[in-house]
Amino acid sequence: MNSFPSLLESISDLNKNQIDGLLSLSTKIKQQESESQIFTYRRPIIATSFLENSTRTKHSFAIAIQKLGAMYIDFNAETSSLKKGESLEETFLTLFNQGVNLCIFRSNVSHHLAQFRNSLPIKIINGGDGINEHPTQALLDLFTLLELSPDLSGKTLAIFGDNIHSRVGHSLIKLLPMYGMKVILCGPKNFLPDPSTLPLNVEISMDRDETIKKCDFIYLLRIQKERHLENSEKNSSLEGDEYLKQNGVSLDLLKKMQKLVPVLHPGPANIGVELDLHLIKSSLYKGYLQVQNSIPMRMAIIQAMLENNDKKVGKVHGENF
Ligand code: CP
């Protein structure tokens, strides 16, 4: 994939051919686990730099890097010179000049990476930026959906919960319509975006039960309490039992509605809020399949980006005197 971008900030950075290529490579990696080490000579160096907490994304990238045979460093922002006021660009250039080929970066600031769009200090994969996007999670979710149902065209996925703060939701609404899917964003009014901002084939609903009736896949989201507090939105309907009754999804509800469809969740899940314990322990729950699929998809993304032969990366100070 020679034209693969060196900055993966958004699903918009990829075209359908590139996404098809990632899906095909992920399938091969998943099927041929033992042959996955591709970097045996001149091993690239890959860093993770997570300025916000993570269990799934950070560790699956760390595992993917090591399975590919690359060298892994965990850049710790807290103990780095970022704390002495060094800029993010100087930090990335320092890593690049130490021989680091690629950095996976997470931040609580939306569009934090946009500053590098025209002049890139190092190859970067967005591991989630504020409430903007989480493209690698959406790609592994698509990979999982295709495993569950090889033809997604005409199928509907409903995303329940805190849609307005969901970076993976923002990536999914760009990605899934490319594969012929319809997406319904469902939740209380203050969790839903302005419908006029939505792409084609994406709609909103405040009616949970009607939405469940219409969908082929359920995708649940955690309430991002930390981001509600940032916005000073205190609301008792966000509390566990009440939220589960009105807006969450339980196994009992799906049984009563005779709608036993796969349930996805990007994690972390809050049991007793957006879903109940019986649902997460049932065979409908696909959250652990998503976690399994994160490794081959993230290996495929790393491989495609490292193989792109982009000579412009790291040439930020280009003028000669
Ligand atoms: N899905 C996801 O981004 O999970 P983490 O926050 O644990 O990385």
C-alpha cells in the first residue's frame, strides 16, 4: 500500500481501496498467526505516547508492534520534557531523530494532530483525540462486523448512548456508510448531535425500543462522565439503574423484544449502566471479539504505514541558509 498516509488522524484520511487492503491484510494476519513477524532485519522502532488513559488501545498496539517484530518504546509524557514546556512538534522531531519511525498518540484534545497536517515530524496514528475520532477502533469494529456478517450492505447498526462525546462514533459514521450500512444514533436528546451535521445514511432517534426493532447490530457506548463534568452537565438520568431502564440495553429486554442481535462495545463498559451483567456474559456480546480483532487490524495498519516510503516525514525545518 504505497499511497497509505503517514498521518492517520481520521477515517477521512483513508479511501475505500486502502480500507479494503487493511481488511484483507488483517484477515491474512489473523489466519496465519505464526507467520506474522515481518520485521526481522533492520527492525523499525515504534512508540506509543498516551496522554490519556487506555487499556485496550495502548496494549493492543504494544502487542501488535512486538508481534510484527518491531522495537517498542512507551513514551511517558508525564516524565518527559513536555513537562518542561517542550512543544509536541519538538518532542516528535526528537523521537524521529532518535530513529523512531512511528508514534501512536492519544490526547484528550480534539484535533490535536491537525497542526501536523502539512508538515509531519514523524509518522503518527491517532489512538483517540478528545471527542473527535478514534479511527483504528472503527476499523477493527468494521473487521468484526464483517466476520459476523460478510455482506453488510443494507444492514443497520444502532449506536446507543453518549453519541455526542464518542470519538469512535464519529469515526464509525464516516466508515460504515462506505460499506452500504445505515447507522442510527440513539440516546437522550443531550447525547445526540445536530441532525444537520450528519452524513448520508446516518440518522438520529430518541426512541430506544423502536431503534432496537430496526437494527441488525447494537453498538453500546459508555457515558463519558469526565467529559460531561468538563461541560458542567450534571444530570441524574446519567445514573446507573435509571439510565439502564430508560436508555440502556439488558439481555432481558432483547429477549422480550425477540431481537437477539450481536452487541458490540468499544469498551470500557460500565456494567449496570449502558448494559447489564447478563448481556455482557451472554453469547450476544461481541466486545471480546473486538478486543481479539484489535491485534490483527492494528498490525495491518502499522505495516501499511511503515511500508509507504514517504520521504517528507521529519523534514519540518526544510529551509537552507
Ligand atoms: N476502546 C478504547 O479506546 O478503549 P481504551 O480506552 O481502553 O483504549
